[in-house]
Amino acid sequence: MIELITFIGVVSIILGAIIQNIRLKNNNVQLMYMLTQTYIDNNEIKNKLTKESDTEKDHLIKFLSESREISYKYIEEIQNKIKYFIDDLENEINFFDQYGSLFQEHPNYETLIKLSKHYKIFKDEIPKDDEYGR
């Protein structure tokens, strides 16, 4: 009788271990499926982000290139206008610097016309407040 009870106990323990093992295998299979699906989803997200970031990078590079070209063009225009200003008024300025205190004259009319012309040229180059959202 004790042998029968021992046998039934041992069989019960073995069956319990087998059932627990089957449950663990099912859990492992489910976890493996979830892990695989997460890996696949992660790769899809990475691919989408890479494609989007490549497009964004292209747009940024295009924007920077265009901005640089516009800036260089603007700088070149300003430098040309400054050179024109210097070339046009250099003689009058040099004369004033050298002899102005001797004559203590007011600037002549032609010099004022030149200064007014250049003032307007430079004033037109300064951006208006509303051009940059200020």
C-alpha cells in the first residue's frame, strides 16, 4: 500500500513537472514570437526614420546651399557698393582730410549730392523690419 501511495505521489510529481514544463515552453514560444515581432517592428521604424531623415538632410543641405549663395551674393553686392562709394568720394575725402582745417569751408554742393546718392544706396540695402519678422 505504501508503495502504491509512493508510486502515485511520484507519478503526480512527474506529471506536475511535465505540465509545468509544457507551460514554460508555451510561454517561451510566446515570448520568442513577441521578441521577433518587436525586432521586425524596430527595423521597420529604423528604415522609415532613415528614409525621413535622409529627405530632411537633403532639404537642409539644399536650404543651407541656397542661403549661402544668397549671402555671398548680398555680401558681394554690398562690397561693390562700398567700393563705388570709396572710388566716387575718395578725392573729396582726401582733400578734406588734408586741407579741410585750412579752408574751414562747408562741403561743396557736388560732394553733398554724391553723399546723398550713396546714402540712399546704402539705406536701400538695409533690411526692413518686416522682412525678417521683427
